[in-house]
Amino acid sequence: MKKFLLASAATFAATAAFAQDDPVKLGVVLGFTGPLESLAPTMAAGAELAMSEVSESGALLDGTSVDSVEADSTCIDAAAATAATERLITGDGVVGIVGADCSGVTGAMLSNVAVPNGIVMISPSATSPGLTDAEDNGLFFRTAPSDARQGEIVTDILMENGVEEIALTYTNNDYGKGLADAIEANFKDAGGTVTIAAAHEDGKADYSAEVGALSAAGGEVLVVAGYVDQGGSGIVRAALDSGAFDTFYFPDGMVSQALVDNFGSEINGSYGANPGTDSPGAQIYQDMATEAGFDGTQPFSAEAYDAASLILLAMQAAGSSDPSVYKEYVMDVANAPGEEILPGELETGLQIIADGGDVDFVGASAVELIGPGESAGNYREITITDGELEVVGYR
């Protein structure tokens, strides 16, 4: 039986008395500038859609509303992300954080700010395998799967396309190195050859030297484990202009509308995958997002909705907005047993909990938390056809 059934009526009443006068504040810390800035707006919109849904329901802790406070992680500047998160906690009084987005800044925020201050963080997109074993005092969760899982997916797709030899380039940070290691290990274990695994730096104007080394090593496909708004696209442009490669595999950091906006039909026949699902909740969420005026199909937007939802459902289960209390209930509300809760049903979920029942939040990304609190992992497979991103399956 889930632990939230032990929450006392007295705790609910005490919290509610506070709640009616003071809204719960959640931080949304994403890279509104930097190498994933094209993804941040729809991620933030997803998280804030969940907050609005809960506020309008009036069902959280007997009427508590929820306010969002945004901050820029920059995606790459750990010092800036840490300072921004500190301000959210000490200045704005947030009691939970949706974020961050990129793995390096997420790790810095967790160790430097969240753990010392006892604040729950749920990242919708930080995927480095290194975060699995981070010292987090039970405060860190993520609704996107680890890149240890993505390495398996990349290998499966490449092998099914008959690829036996790849060149691999990755952005030189925690995300890129962790993903590259997972891809290389899995691809070699499956009998494939990695001709080169070379880092690239973001922010350069010219990537011809990097592409020259990749081209000299050879490979049927160039795997670009980079950022679509930064060096990843720079690598692709240099490879196309030089004729070094014409077929690419794109992991999650490259898959977005910005990719086809940048290259269109030049990358026809290339393919990749990013976290995603064709579960019933996914379509419901996309419809809700469209009604709210943003594109819910963009990468990690659904995961951001789910991250915010889990924080709020855990608060209800704990009968408290104190992160030292509600952190113990995140895994409970995310997993069976309980009544399945889809996007648009947060009021129902909150009421079930208030009545002493169990919920299993399925959400927009069919979220299921395993191990230390990370997503078991669903992926959306894509190809580039006629200059457009086409979804061809789910894994």
C-alpha cells in the first residue's frame, strides 16, 4: 500500500490553512538561451500547463494555487545555472524545480543548490547516465530516460538499417560524453565498428577540421550526439558542404523542428530518435497543448508536463508542500498500483488522493519511474522525408 495513505488528516488541515493564503511556487529552470533554446519554450509551456490545470481545479491541499517562476539554466554555464537556482530558492521561495534541461548544469544545480537546500528537482530532459548514481538525498528524479537506454536504441535502429560502420561525434560535456560512451559500447557489442569517436566544442564558427577528421576515419553514417542549436548543426553543415557525409543519425539533442528548419531536404534519408510515446496520454496532451497555443509534439514538452504533475501529486499525497516530506511520495504517485491518471485528469487524481485512494500517474509520456527515480524509457523513431520530420514508430 502506498505510503501516502499514512498522511494524517491533521497534516492535510495544517497545510491547507497555510495554502489558501500562500500559493505554492515551482521553479522552471531551462535553457532559454544556449544550445537548446529552441526547445525551452515548449518545455516551459508544458510544465506550466500542469500548474494551471492544478490551480484551476482548486483541489491541491484544499485550494492551494500554483505559481511558476522561470530561470535560465543556459544549458552550458554551470555557475550561471547554480546562481539562478539559488535565487529561486532563497529569493522567490520555490519548493520544487522542474529542470534543468542539460545534464551538466543539472548535476551542478543538484549538488550545489538542491541538495544543500533540500529542494526536489525533476528534470524532463537531463539524460546523462552519470546522474543515475548522483548523491541526491532522494531529491532528484527525471521523466526522460537515461542515455544508457538511448545507447541501446541507437544501436537497434542502426543495425536494423543495415549499418555496420559509423563515425561518431559528440558535444564535449557530460551529456555528450555519456551518450557517446553508451552508443559506442552498445554498437561494438552488437558487432558494429566505430571508426572514430571525437568530441566537438560548441560555439565555433567553423567545423571543417572536425569534419575532416571524421571523414578521414570513414563510416556509412555520421552519428551526431550534439545540440541542434549549437555545434551539432555546425557539424552537419560542414559535413554537407564538404560532401563528407550525406546520411546522419540524430540522437535526442538534435531532434526538433529546428533540425528540419536548418537543413530540410539536404538531410533526406537521415534518421534518429528522441524520448516519446504513442500512448493515449500523448495525444491527449498534444490536443491540450494545441488548445493552449503551443506545439506539444516538440521534444521533452510532454516530459515537462509530467515532471510538474508528479511534484504536485506528490505534495497532495504527502499532505504537504515541504520537499523534505513530499519527496518520499514521488515514486508512489508515478507507479502502480492505483487509478491511472492521464493529462487533463489532475483534478481527479488530486481528489482520489484526498479521499485516501491510490493513483498511478501515466501522464503524457507514459511515465514509469524505476531504480533511483528515472524513467524506464520510451522512444519515438523519426526519419527525414521530403525535408520534413516523419515519425515512423515507437520503441
